[in-house]
Amino acid sequence: MAAASLALASPLRLLLRVSRPRGAIPVPCCFISRGRYSTAIAVAAARDSAVKGSVDRNSAEEVRNILDMAQRASQRRDVFHTNFLTPPIVKEAMLAVEKLADIKAVAQGGYPQAERCRISVGHPDFMTSNPDVVAALSISGNFRLEPCSHGDFLGAILGTGITREKVGDILLQGERGAQVLVDPGLVDYLISTLEKVGKVGVSCTQIPLLALEYEPPRTNSFKTVESSLRVDALASAGFKISRTKLASLISSGDVRVNWTPTTKNGVTLKSGDVVSVSGMGRLKIGEIVTTRKGKYAVELIRYL
């Protein structure tokens, strides 16, 4: 009886750890409340999503961890916060958490168009509408003669020992520097530690989120006709480099698809996918139309 009670109390661990014969269909022990599903079923859905290719294996594991966090929040009637997450993980996690009973989730990146966000999960009675889990820093310096890129600012921040998941979006401000979203617990550390970006001396100050200066990203759209939707074909056209050069960048780990590194030239892209190449920027795949000759007319959206 005790063992059965334990299994019922923890359906998440039951699904994740219990081995079963090949071909067997798991039947989770759970209750349904107000039309929403238990954490166990949501975890199973996340697993199915990964199998179908909507998210990669690492992202699926991240989603499962967030669901586990949501279950703990429900049991303890508390609120927990993730690190900064990439857009695909935010999307999948929010969809999964929405199916849970008695759990509310809020994604926040500091401003409305934020890409990298933290998710707060908790019992509705203890959630605030705008959890204070993101802080903003202004990194100021004279960049008129030494302009620095997004990668330069990110590299300088990571060079202080901070990991990527503690850093949100970086908003470039041209000659003035940049504004950066970070974990609030690291504000004082960065203010006292970050002294240079590239060759430019900088100073860091905390600013209110309302002081962030952001605008819709500038883009340039154009079309290409290709015989395949492989990443090496579309990205080489989008970044205007040879497929040989792009293949080399893929091999060296400098190419990401939907914020996840790829090492295969033959990855097939679809509308909405985002390809980023280190030092070159990002490219979004727009509308795809099949031509009469069986080729693909693809809209490519280059972020400037």
C-alpha cells in the first residue's frame, strides 16, 4: 500500500524512471482537474513532442525540468523561476505548463519583444502579474572609434565568469554602448567586474526596466530559389557565402538552428526557423513556395 501511494504521489518520477517492456503503453496514474491535465501527462506530451522533432533532445529535457519545477511549486504552494531560456524552449514550456492544473506561468524578458525570457511557475495564489526576476544594466563607453557587436558585449560579460543562461537580451545603442538584461543577483557583480568591451573601457549602472530603449529589429527580405531546403543551401544564400564556407562553419560549431548548434549540413529547414552564424548575424526563413519545376522559392529575412 505504501509503495502504491508513493507512485500515485509522484507520477512524474513514475513516468521518467520506471522501465517497461518494449511495446508496452504507459498508463499514468493521475487526476484531471478543471479540464487541465496532471504534470505526468504534460511530461508525456513533452516527450512525444521531442520524438516528433518539434524540439531537440536537450530542449525536451529542459521542458521536462520546468514541468518538474511546476509540480514542486504546486505541491509547496510556492513560486520558482527558471534561468533565461531560448525562444523555442519558452514556447514549448509555456504550452506544456498551460495544461497543468493549479499552476500559473509567466514568461518575462524585461520588455515586450524580448527573445530570451525567464519563466516563473507557481500556484496562482502566490504569483504576481509581473515577477521581479529580470534586471537591466547600462554598459556605457565611447564606441565611436571602436564599434562593438552583440558578440563583443556577450563575450565580455561571459568573460567575467557568468554563464549564458544568466544573461538575457542585449540591446545595442551604437556609439553609447548597450543595455543588457541579466539575473538580478548578478547586478552588483557585473558593476564591479566588467571593465572593458573589446578595447573600450566601460562603466556599468543598473537602470529601471522602463528605461530600456528598444525598437523592432531592422530586417532585409529577399527571395531565393533552391533545389532543397537544407540549411547549407538556404543559409549560404541568406548570408551570401559559398556552401563550402558554410559547411566549414557548421563543422566548427558556428551555426545554430533555432538557437541550437547544428553539426549536420543536411538539416531541413521550414518556415519560421531561425539560422544564426557566429559573426554574421541571424536569418529567418519566411514563406516557402514549391515551383512548377519542383524547386523551392524561399523568402529569406536577414536581421541587420
